[in-house]
Amino acid sequence: MATIKEIAEKSGYSPATVSRLLNNDQNLSISPSTRNKIMTVANELGYWNNHKKNSQQQPIRPNLALLYRVSGKEQLQDEYFAFLRNAIIKEVDEAGAQVEIFSNIKDLIAAADSFQGFIGVGADRVTQDQLIELHQYLPHGVFVDINPMPQLFDSVQPNLELTIQDALHRLIKAGYERIGFIGGKGLNLNNVQQADAREIAFREFTGMQGIKEAPLCVDGPFNVKNGYQLGKRVLEQSGDNLPEAFIIASDTLSVGVLEAGVIVPRDTVVISINNSDVAKYVSPPLTSYNINQETLSRMAIKLLQDLITHPQRPHVHLIVNTDIVFRKSFPKENK
């Protein structure tokens, strides 16, 4: 059983300071780095595992950081990330913890002693070397939506593979044979462009379903402007032979495609992904898969708390299913 004395010896602080902190003394004044050092040692020694069964007092909540690496332009043009950030802040608050937002990975590394862990959103202009250094200073991290280094950090992500599979199944069952895909580029890490998970899943499942020559149009970022350019490209390439249906990787891309002159649902039907607010108000409103950002955020915080308490456990990667919301771009009667 971990004792106050053992925690004091390993952390380098007095037993009185350790005792007052672990007993939630509201009059105790210590720096964030001191607090985190004591809390980290208490977690490593399993203090809460031994004491919470015999005490009404709950473990002290950790100070958390939010590494928000989403470019300003991307955030303005894809509200998904802004909603995700706000959902994480809300869930952290409801968990009784405090969170500080960082947009610069070097700043987070410099302040690592003040935090027990971090939640990461986005990986704009992040290198593997930076992530390795971050892990050295702040090893307890959970990425939401993507995971640039799964060997170092936990993650919670939407099940985009199942989303694409489900969309294809619904379209095929409704009688559509020529099904296209419009998407953006995936994560760029260390100047290596990776394919987006939605594109990979579409290629795999169209091959399994025997959908031959499925038109793909994949390029650029996930924003309205790029969706417009991709929509124009699809119209130029297809001419009078437009695919009967499209799966589009995000609502912002879908809005751009509609603005480019793709007539939905007269000439083709569309199933989109994200179910952002814009999906309800474009013409026609978009059938879209809802990614529950509150669930992603809540699971990320639980995963991070578990990682802080059990730092030696293997890394865990959770996937959260999406659900379809039917609107006029793919009417419910086609279900």
C-alpha cells in the first residue's frame, strides 16, 4: 500500500505538503509543477487504488492540456473541428478538471511539468520528431479523430471504415450501380502524404462489391472551396455520364460540390459525412452520417484518466460508430 511517506520521498517534497494535497486542502498554495509531480508519483505508486475504497474522497482531478493543431483557415471552413474543440472543453469541465489550450507543440513541451496529460486534435504541420519529444516530456496523451503516432499515444476515432461500408450497402440496396467518391487528402506527416481513411475504405469495399471503375475524385483540403473545385472537375470528366450516386467525405466538401452545379437529387444522389449544421440548411439538405463529438470527447477523457492511473498499460485505440441522418440528398424512402 502506497504511503504518504513513500510519495514524499519519491517526489522530493515534504510529507506535510503531500498529505495536504492528497487530502484536498483548499488552503494549500503550491505551483502547478509541484502539484503534478506529486500527483504523478501518487498515480505511479497506485495510491488511489489503495485508498479510494476506504474513503469518500475522490482522486484529485488532473490538469489537462488541449493540443489544438488545426489551421485557422481549416477551422473557419470546416466547423467540425471547432465543435470538437468545444465538446472536449465541455467534457473536461464536467469531469471536474481544468484545461489549457495550446496551438504550438513547443509551448506545450515547455509547460509539460504543469500537466499530467493532454488531448490532441489535429496534426497541422507536426513532425514525428516533435511528437517523440512531446512523448518524452508528457507521455500521457490521447488524440481525437486522428492519431499521427499510434505507437506513442492513445486515440478515439470515428469508425469511418464502417461508415463508408454502410453507405455503399445502402446505395447498392437502393439500386444504384455507378457510385462515385469525392474526398480530400489525408494526414501529411513528415512531408509524407497519407491517404484518407474514407478513401481507403471506399477503394477496398467497392473492390469487394465488384463495383468496377468507381469514379474517384480526391484532392486538397476538406473545405468548401476545394469541394467546389472537385465538383467542377467531376462535371468536366463525367459529361453526360455522371455517377448515379456519390459518397462525399465531409459536409464542407459536399457544399462546394453543390455550388459547382451538381444537381441533387435530380442527376445524382449524395451521402455525406459529419452531419454539421450546414448539412441541414443547404439545398437540398444533406443526408449525412453523424459523428458524435460529445461521445468522442467523453471517451478521450476517460481513456486519458485511465492512462494517467495505469501508465504502464498498452496503448488503446477506440472507434465510435456513426449514425445516418436522412435528408433530401438521399431520401429516407431509399432506405
